[in-house]
Amino acid sequence: MDFNFLLTQFILPSPCEEIIYQDLHIRVKRDDLIHPVVSGNKWRKLEGHLLHYLNSNYTKISSIGGAHSNHLHALAWACNQLKIPCELNIYGHPENNLSPTMHDALLWKAKLNLISRSEKDTIGESMAKNNTYWIEEGGIGPSADLGIAKLLAEFPKDLDHKNNIIAIAYGSGTTINAILNQTKHVKLACLSPVKNKVHLDPSNRIIILEESIQIAFGGFNEKLLAFISSFYENTGILLDPIYTGRLMMAFTEFLQHYPQTRDIYFLHSGGLQSWIAYNQRHASKT
């Protein structure tokens, strides 16, 4: 399958739906609808990397991440579709059973290497010596900016206004930093659920959202699940329990006390496959 034919499987540009929730008018950029498997910022960040690879002489693609990485899940699928050899380096404590992400990756013919976190800083260098196109954890890198530029072009032309605000969840910070570099005025309301938060480019346009719940990454919280359920019942939009659910909950709480804005946006970055592992992990509670 060539790249252009692959794109015919996607819903692009993704729709931007206006919803009303808790008396708030929010425009939701539905990147979760791009594709059932690879969606949201996972595809946005991957597109440039895949094009770079296809226009080079590399012989395979490799990346790194945890056993539940949305990025690795998307990469394995895309490489399988494009017949690109794919090697994934999974760090963290090996599990007795494969995670849903790892299981899917094997079905998509990716090679899995279980590594320790201490190997993280050196494995990229060793891969580069083997004519391998290396993608840093989370898909970060200059090539990722291409997809973010396309994402921004799909928003209304007046998105970049000083009185507009857009909510974005982040892990690696790639999407936020790229949007900061490609806009001048719009404010970014950001939330990261990860324990060791990455550095964001300094900007007075960034608002770090605070959560009213105390919860570990991927942890169980009844208030969060009740919010996700309420949001779905009222809007028909499903959020995930790792990133977008926590983001929307914190964002709507924040907006109750934020000065009136011109337009309010929310980037739905996909990741809905995380429900599979989440429900398995918390089966006795859900």
C-alpha cells in the first residue's frame, strides 16, 4: 500500500463539532475520528516521520516507549499497512501477559525488544548505525511538525486570536510546542497526567490546568469515570480515562472561573484504545 492510498482510509480533515456542556460552548476538534486505530495526535506526529522514511534510504523504522504507548500502537499499525519493517523497544517492567498494545503490535508484524530504562539513552544511537530511521519516544522531532501544521490549517482561520483558548493534553509536549511555534496569540490550556512532566517551551500563552482529583497515571477514580460518563451522555463524545477525560474535566472546571473568551476549543487527541488496558487493570472496580 502506498502512502496516498493509506490516506484514503482516514477522515481528514477531522470535523470540528460545537457542543454545549455545563452551559459552556466548546468546539471539539474530533481527531479521535481520523481512523479507528491510528488517530489524534498519534497520526499527526507520525505523518511527517513516515514521509521522511519513504523519501530516504533507511531499511526500517524503530521507536521506543512503554507497554501501553499509544505512539507505538499507531506506529506498528502504520508500518504494517505500508510494508515497512518495524522494531519497537518496550521499557519498564515486563508483564506476565502482553499488554493490548504489544499484542496488536505483534499481530501487525512488529519486532518487540524488551529493554530496561537505563538503555533508553543509548538505544537510539545503536539503531542509527544500522540504517534505521529512529523516532524518539512519543514521536517527538522536527518531522512531527508537518502533521501539526496540517492540524492547525483545519481549524477556523481566526483560531489564532488572543481571546481564544484551546485545551490540549500532553505527554511528550510535541504537539503543544509545535502549536506554540506555529501560532502567535491563541492561549493553550494544558494538562499532563504523567508523573515526570516534560519541559514546555516558555510562553505566557500557556495555562497549566489543575485537577480537583488526586490520581496516578492510568489510575482509577470514580469522580473521573462519572464525569466521562456524563460527558458522553450529554454530547455523544467518548473521552479516554488517561488523557482526554482528565483534560476535559479540568478544563470545564477551569472555565467556570475564567474570564469570558471569544472561542473555546478542545483537541480530542484520540487514544480511545487505552480503555481496553484500563478496564483490564481495574476490572474489579469498574
